[in-house]
Amino acid sequence: MSSGTEWRRRLIDRMPEDLAEEIDVFEAQLELRRQGRVDERVFAETRLRRGAYGQRYDNGLRHDGESQKRLAFSSDLTKGPDTFFDAPGMLRIKIPYGGVTPEQLDVLAECAEEYSDSILHITTRQDVQLHFIHLEDTVNTMRRLASVDITTREACGNGVRNITGCPLAGCCKTESFDVSPYADAMFRFLLGHPDCQDFGRKFKIAFSGCKEEACGLVMMHDFGAIAEVRDGKRGFSIWVGGGLGTTPYQAKPIYEWVPVEQLLPISQAIGRVFGRLGEKKNRNRARIKFLIAKLGEEEFRRLIDAELAILPHDDRWTSYLPGAEAWQDAPVKPGAPLNGAALPEGFAEWRRTNVYDQKQAGYCIVTVALPLGDITSEQTRLLADIARKYVGDNVRTTVEQNIVLRYVAEHDLPAVYQELTAIGLGEGGAGTILDITSCPGTDTCKLGISASRGLAGELRTRLAAASWTADAAVEGLKIKISGCFNSCGQHHVADIGFFGNNRKVDGYSVPHFQVVLGGKWQENAGSYGMAVGAIPSKRIPEVVQTITTRFAADRNGDESFQEWIARLGKKEIAAFLAEYKAVPSHDEDRSFYVDWGDAREYSVGDIGIGECAGEVISSTTLELTAAEAEAFEAQVALEDGDAARADELAYSSMLLAAWALVRTEWFDVPQEPDVVVKEFKERFVDTQRFGTGQRAGFARPLFERHAEGAPATPNAELARILASEAQLFIDAVHQFEIREAGATGAVV
């Protein structure tokens, strides 16, 4: 393997000067950290801004067939996961708007094979991730990627993350115009921009060519641009303040329409305002959605306008415009119809689900379905060869963790299908219920609570063999899974979504998933689903079968899944899900205490299996169950249009959960709000026992609502947010209970 110096010498003339310099600086910082001359906290932020994450690697051997290979890359499984020097980590690689060339695919494949575990993982932000990579190898990887114009800069950390865009852009039948050159211009303009270096948290941007389709999923982004032509002039509507995570917000329009030449100055002005006024200390409130909620849309717009008025001129604002107007894809072959060509076995079904007819006559887009978002190095190299032969540089990754080949001549479809099948990439079902999105979950993510990838694989296997998924309405449903509440799997915008949590049963930890129903993928993530209850992980496949078969049987005419869920109502949904919540005892069925794809008994991070003093634990579990019931009733009240009652129930559910925890130390604590809040704060939050950072932040809604009282005027949006935060607080109390049990060394 070549040394870093040799790779630098070999590639120096091929790397953009700015990227080469940044990588040199990072290499020096890495060496200083190795010598102990740079504080770990400072270096952590440095490496995050270069895309280098620590990862959870001991659990990463559980949920796939690469255990032995990954074991070889995990040099010492006894070392703690918090130090990137002692154990492999993850490198996230930016692929702006998903655009990638065959040459870039080759280099990605080489790096994955030489430094990682020979697997490229496509993310829900169109990035590529390499897992099980050692920190000392990240510098060589960065240089090799830079030689083909790929960067890892700000793929992680508190900056502008990868800019996403519709993978059909330029080929879509319903788009206003191709947003690709504008996404590319914003990526290059904001990369390392000084006005984007002082954010309290990450900042995500998306571009969409039309309003009605899913496209860029603008509504769930910090900043979004939707293309629209007015009077023959290209422009965008600008949306801000969306986001998923623990508290999902819909983006709000701040400019109904602006011409394209105002796009970059507006993005810069927003970056300056966010950097100046955004939260810095409390990371749980540091996304721009919270700043806009605090200021109000009108005041935020006024601040942006004021910032635009004083921005120093930058020629880059408009230097990209001539190229954007002239932006053209370059097909390898002329478009031509099939014209009765012989069709291989399986082709017709694959074409039905995996092929989109472009607006350009004679051309199609082919989706290469990647279960779990994974593709091997060998497959990547062979896919690059197929791309060279049929589509050239017209390749893109997607937010659904697939790859698309654009400008495939219709006449070549049978040959492309056969060549993809020969390398194991000819699976159908793209865009159907089988095409399940999943974050890494407990495989590699430190925050993972439940095995999202393990569940996704199990669901895909079962659904592929199920007869009822042939129903057109069922086949088109979206399933998305996150391993925790952070929504990396985008569960909020799925028809059927899940996010991981866990529960304690008779002193044992049991993996669960919270069920989220009724999210809307279309209209750029038009609405979010709501959590309807936590179900043991091993019962989730039954839940999916019950929901989908009932939808197929009960829907009225062409009633959508969202309309059906709304018609049923949360009480009815809770009623038919209730039977799946029961967990058999550990002696009766131990499979419930093992997550999908894992041979070991379930645990989360450093949480051991144990319990505290018998009756207190039992009563606490019952009280938390009651708190969850009140939180659910708050959601029902929202559905009934009673915002005031929803607010009161959400607040009451948090009080009950806090009271349950205080009772573990003061059994006779009065159930009086002032006493409960005071004791909970002093015993658990002020002492940091409840946690720091995000964990501690889950208590904030309780403290704020207690201090401020009920809103003078009922507000449905605020009540919805409080109801969501109440469920997260209750889940956090569950997690605390389990952590405390592990910390005491209690043995079952």
C-alpha cells in the first residue's frame, strides 16, 4: 500500500488546489492529535468536518453476511468505540445531487476495497459511506477521491451537508426545468464558505424540479428550492425551516418566487443570519427550524432582506448562469425504440418497476435496486463498465439508496437488464413496497437503538413472498426505517415508518420500534406521519401484514393510504395494534429479547441486562405505560381538533413520566406539578444523571411548558409539537431506567 507522501506526489497534479491544501492540513492535524498536541474534542470537530465519523463497530458484525471480512478490519474489538485511532470508523463522501461518473465509481470501488470492507453504502442524502475504515487511511482516500473531483469536506459536522436533488432532473416529464446546474453551483459556492462555518448544527439543502412529486423532498429540509418558470424566466420558490429528527417541522416559504440570479445571494444571507442568531449552546435547539419558530417567518424574512442589502458583491453569484442555461446531458447512444426485440425472462416485470420513460423520446432511466443501499466494490466496477457502454456519465445515486442510469436507449434495455442480472444487480421492485429505506441502525451507528437493517432485510424477504403485495395500492406503499428517533431513515415521510426504541420487560431490555403511519412522500414530503405505538421488534412483520392487508380490503375506491389512516383514526389504529404489543416472558420466548440478525441477547450500547429493586421497577414500568397512554390521547385530541386538550394531555403525560422516575428515589413524592418538576430537575437533570446534550434536552419541553403554562389561545401546531416531544421524553425516561439498571450492576 502506498504511503500518504507517495499518493500525494502521484496525484498532486490531478487534485484541485484547494482540496489538496485542505487534505494536507488535515493530515497535519491528524499527526498532531497522534502526538497528543491537539485536544480530542477539537480534533473530533476537525475530522467530522472532513467526513470522518467514529462508528459502533462491535455491533456492526451482527446484521449482514460480511461478518468475517468486517472482523478483519476491526483490529481490536475490546477497545472503546469513542477513539477513532483504536478502531475503524466511517468516512462519508459527498455526491452533490447524486451525480457520479464511471471514473468516480472506479475510484470509490478501489478505496472501498483497499481501505474499507469492499462495500459502498448509498445513504438517504445521496452520499456514499465507507465503513470500517481506519483513520490513518482516510487521508489517502481523500486524495484519491479528490483526484476525480470528489470531496468529503463538510459531509459531517456543523456545516452545509450534501446538497440533494431529484435524480430524474433534466429527464422528468413534469419538471419546470433541470435543477442540476443550480444544485451544482450552490454546492461549489457554499463548500467551505466563511459564512457557513459558524453554525450550531448541520444545514441540509434540497432542489426539486416540480411541486407535486417527491423529487427533492424540499419540505423536510433546512433550505429548499422548487423550480418554477414565470413569464419565460427561470426561478425558484424558497423554503426554509424544515427538518425531521426528534421534532419534525415542515419547511415554510419565505420567497414565493425569485429569479435564478438571486439564488446564491439568498443562500449566503441565510447562512449569515443562521450563523449569527442560531443556537450554539443547546444542540437540541440549534437547527434553523427552531430559530424560525422563535423569530416567526415575517421577522426571519425581514432579517434576510436586511442581510441581502449589505452583502458585499460576489461575482460567483451569477458566474454559473450561462453554463446553467446551456447545461446539457450527453447521451452515449441515440434514442431508439425496442421495435419487437427479443425479451429475456424476467424482463417485463423488471421493466414495469425499474424503468422510467424519459421526456426525451427513445430514452429511459433504469433504477439499479440496492437492497439496504449496499453495493460491493466488484459490482461497482462492473456497473461503471455498463455505464460507460450505455450511458456515459449519466449516473446518479438516489435518496432511496439506489443508483439510476439515465439516457438508456430503449432498444438497449434488454441488454442492460441481462448485464445487470449477471452481476447481481438485476432485482426488480424499485419504488415499490419492497424498496425499503433503512439507516445503518445498530450495525454501525452509535445512536442506533434497534436493528433497522435487520428488520428491513426481514421485511423485504417476507413481502417478496407475499401475495397481497400484488395489489396496486399496497405495492406502491413506502416503508422507511430508522434505528432511533433521529429519522435518518426518513420514517416521518413514509406511508409506514418505524423508528427504534426499547422497553424493559421483567428486568430485560426488549428491542422495539415505534410505528409511524400516514406520512406523505409526494409533494416534496408533503406531510408527516404520527407515532401510534411501540411494538416489539419481532412483531413488526405481523404489523406490516395486518396494516397492508386491511388497507387493501377496507379502502374506499381510490382512497389513498393517508386518507384511509385519517378515516380510521388513532383510536381504531391503536385498537387493532394492541394485540401486538404484548411481550412473552424471557423464559417463554427468548427470541423477543434478540434483535433481527443477531445471535446475542439484546442490549443498547453500554446498557446491560438488569433490574433495580423489584416493586419499584415494576410500578415504574406501569406508570410509564400510563404516561404513554396520555401522550397517545394527546394525539387523538389533535385529530379531533381540540388543541387545548392535546396541550394539557401532552403536559400531563410528561409530568407522569417524571413523577414515575422521582418515585424510584422518593416513593411518597406528592403528585403535584411544582414538586415533581423541582425534584426531577434537581435529582436527575442538574446532576446530569439524566444525560447531557440531546438526552438532557428531552426534558426541556416539560420545564418550558410548566413555567409558561397553557397557551392563552389554543394553537394546533404548538400542541402537535408538544405531543411529539412528550413521546420522546417518555422514551428518554425509559432509556434512563435501563441505563440505571445497568449502572448498578444488577444481575437478572
